Amino acid sequence: MSETPQPVGRIEISHKAIATLASQAALRSYGVVGMASRNLVDGIVYLLARDPRHGVEIHTTDGQVCIELYIVVEYGTRVSSVTESVGHTVRYQIERALGMPIAFVNIHVQDLRVSNVD
């Protein structure tokens, strides 16, 4: 849970909510064709129950959000450009939606996928 103190109380935002926002922002980024699993167990769990937070880990440190993304990139795109774009997009979307500072966004490219096979 991430907390934001307010004059009349506090607002708690679950890690699941932040992960869902991060996943949606990443999937809308150019060159990203999907989210990936961190490991085999996560991949099996995802196959059994589709989860919109698949491929995202959220941690909080000193009131700041730390995001780990596991993505699949389109083959033929410049991977460094895609990851930089995803990092900026996710950071911007989370900060804009929640008003919370983002400590870092780490992006792990787990696979490349060829979409157009002629």
C-alpha cells in the first residue's frame, strides 16, 4: 500500500491498482507487444487466471513507488528506444494519475516477437 497524507485523512492506493495502471501504460507504448513473466511459475499462473497486472512488480520505498516491468518487444524495433519510451510513459502516467513520486522504472525485455511473417 502507498499512502498519501491529506489534511482530512489519508489515501491508500494498493500495489495492484498501481500495477494495473503501469501495465496499461506499457502496453500502449510503441514497440511493446505484450507483458512477460518473470519466471516459469508466474507464466503458469498467468495461463490459469488472466491478470491485467501480469509482468509488473510494485515496491514502495520511503514513500516513492518503484516499478519493475517485464515486457515483450516487437522484433525489428530499436530495443533501447522502446525501453526508454516505456520508462518515460509509465513514469508520466503514474505520476499524473496518482500524484505520487516514482523512484525508478526498471524495464526487463524478456522476449522479442515477430508479428508480420510473410
